[in-house]
Amino acid sequence: MASIRFLEFLLLLLPHRVLSEEVEPVFKAKYTAIEMGYCFGMDYIVVYRCAPEGDLLLGNSSFENPSVTLPEDLQGRIHINKVQHLLGFQISNLTHKDSGIYRRECWQHQTLVSQIIQQLSVCDKEVESEEIVLKEEDEGAELLCNNTSIGLEGTSVRWYYETFPLYKVILLMDSSVSLEILVKEFHGVVKVQHNGASLLFDKSTLKTHKNFYCLVSKGKTCLSFQNMHLQDNSESTDIFATQGERVVLKCPAEGTNQQWETPLGMFNASSMKMNLSLDEKSKDFSLVIPAFSEDLSGEYSCFSSLFEVRYYLVLCSKKDPKNKVVVEGGSVLLDCDVGKEDSQSVQWYRREPSGKNRLIHDSYHKTAPIPGDLMGRLSENVTTLTISHLEVQDEGVYWCVVLEGPVFLEYPYDGGEEDTEEDEYSEDPYWDDTQKCVSKQETVLTVIRKNGRIWESENVTLKPVTGDPKEDQPETSNVTANAVGGGLVGMLVIGVIVGVIYFVKKRKAKVSSVI
């Protein structure tokens, strides 16, 4: 999935690179393949090989020019793909003769929209990439180019570095010319050693530049290339949201030149349906999307000179929420409305007190880590999740996300009578592992204390009593009150009767005395 997301990021850059004339270095090993960029949503793609004697047309995907006469050394190795709205150009089974400069053009409505120029170096081999480990106590690190031919007569070393976040490769040093550092910002902070075989970087430089290449050549023949990269501690988090839902993408405010990259381009508050949550005290640089929509789906990246945080937002259809009320110490069954497709999988999340969304179970990847407080208390089926021995701390919002599993796809056939090499990008079908969300459904869980609030039972489901406390007293209390009230009334009636009898007797006695 990461490779697909990176491709989408490259596609986002196309509108910003209209008529680019900058030459991009590209390194490939013999017998591998190269894709000459991509054209997204264009009418056709055109590719040339550039030479002093003139440009040689290698491919044109337009129907007006379906056939191109290729040099003998390229015949059978050129492929143009036409997958949905994506056009690409590939040269397979590379040889040293393929080294050179190429130009890829994207056309729409008979207008040149964008182009890139690449300088391809085909090497005998690609040396295994090396991770640069930088510890806190280290003042810097040495980058050593791994090739035993370095230092032999006629060999030279070229060093490149990659800018961030545009992934632009720039020449840093070429020992065939001199041992001087060619980029001004690296003067005084990078030391060339062993005739160019190694470079010594200080710590601050490596924190801001994390990707390097070394290329070893003998004369005009490339012997090897190697990638060296600083340890990547960043992670990509999938966020599943529904139409109109408020989404907050967390990011700390640290480092310099901090920015957000979104599917709509670099963040610009004046032109986007989102805003920044800026707080100097808490060092917050989070991105807030007040109402999520399909056009905001895609990859988001918060980066600065110190780090990068990545999110991938996916749109889900919303199902009616559920409520569960369970007594402390009992169990709850969280169920998810799932279709009957075999390829569907279910993920369960809960909202932590910190506000972070935590994955607690994945039916497809059952090895996903379980939060410590739920260890031994979770049991699952494909569509249900049971939590036992409930505690009050288990209260909160849980939700399930229904996902479509990987789909087996084939490149579409263009409908011609015969297959041509230009219509094929790869003879093999492929798995599309892009996550597609079918639905999202929330469950609000309430846990009742055993000796806490007063509850009444109705239709087996427990619910809290609400309203005026005087009106909500239990029936036993009402009976007692009625009994006491009845007794008082009875005593009052008896007192009145006694009083009347006493008054009558007294009056009779008075009458008798008068007679």
C-alpha cells in the first residue's frame, strides 16, 4: 500500500511541474525496468530519447500515432500502460546502452501539460541500501560507499542527496571533477574523505537531509549505486471517516519550515476546507477538517526539519449508531453489520481518553497488538467482538470499520483485434491492496456500577432512571408513604369522633343540671 500512496503523491506533483526543464538523475541496475514518470488524467503520453544528433521518439500512446519504429536494441522492451486514467511508459531488461537522457511529455487537448527530463544511469548492480544510525550522543556520522573498485585507476565516485518533501535528487560531489562539495549549504558541515569514498556529516545536517546516494563509475560505465538513508521513525495512520464528520489530524509544532501536504496540495488556509489548530503553549500544529467529504480523501503529511507524520483518510458510509448498557463485571457483545462478501474484513477501534483512536482488533491481521488493559478479556468472531469482566474505565465510544479485502485485477484490454506490446504494461495481473471502506458504525458503551446509581429494568435492557428525583422514587417508598398518610388520616378521624362524643355528653350533663 505504501508504494501506491507514494505514486499518488507523485501524481499530485504533476500540475506543479508544467514544462519542467530540470534534469532528474535516475539510477537502475542491469536487467531491471524503469518507468518514465506517469501521466494522470491525460489524453496521451509521449517519450523521447535525447541525443546531440536529435531526439528519438520511443513511444506515443495516442491513437493518431499508434506505431513507432524503434531501434533494434529497444525492440520488445518498450511498454505503454493504459490503466484507467493512468498512462505510463516502461523500458524493461535495461542494459548499459540505455544510459542517457529521456524526456516524458503529458498531453491533453493537443496541449503539452507537463514534461520531465531524466538522466538514466544503468549500473552493473545495486548495492543493498544501508540505514544511517544516529545516536543521541553522536556528533555526526560517516557515509561509506560500499564498492571494492573505489580507488582503482579510472574509477570515480558521485554523491547525491535527496531534498524533502519533493524527493528531488541533487548532485553533491563528483570526484571525476574535484573533491569539492558542490552545494553551498553543505560547505563547512560535510567533509570529503578517502578520495571521495566517504563523507563525514555533522548531526544537524543529517537531521534535515535524510536520503543519500553514491554512484561508482569506471570511465563511462556505472559499476554500482547504493542508497543510504537515516532511520525512518515516522508511521502512516489510517483514518476512517464518514461524510460530514469532523476530523483532527494530530501534529506537534516542532522544528522549522513546518507544513502540511494534503491531497489538494500544500495547505493554504484561504483556499481549503480545513484549518490549523495553532497553540504555542501546547506546541500544537494539528490540521482540522470541520466536515469531511470524498474530495478530501487521500494522504496527509505534516513535516518539518525534524520529523514527518503521515495520515491516510478514507471515506466510509455511515450506519446507524448503537448503544450498549452493561453492569460492571459483566460482558458485552459488540456486533457489526457486515455484508456477505467473502473479501470483507472488520477492524474495531476505541477512542482513548487522550482523544486518540486506538485499533483493538483486526479480523484480517489477527496479530495486531491488543491494548494492555484488554489482554485476556477479548474474544472475537469475524463480525463480533466480546469484552468480558467489564470495568467502568471501559466506557466510551467503540466503532467497527468494514473493509474490502485485496482484489485480484487485470489490466484492461483495449479492444483491438490483436494485442500489441504498446498496449501491455505487464503481462501479469496484480493485487490491488488499496483499502476501500464499506461502512463505519459506532457503539456507545455505558458500564453501570454495581452499587452506584439507581437503575430500573425494562424489557431486559437496563437503563438509568431520569427526571424529577421525587417522581422517580421506587414503588416501595410510595407504598410506605401512602401507608403513613393513611394512618394519620385514620387517627384524625378517630379524634374527631371522640371529640364529638365528648361534646354531646358534656351538653347533656349541662341540660340535666339546669332542670
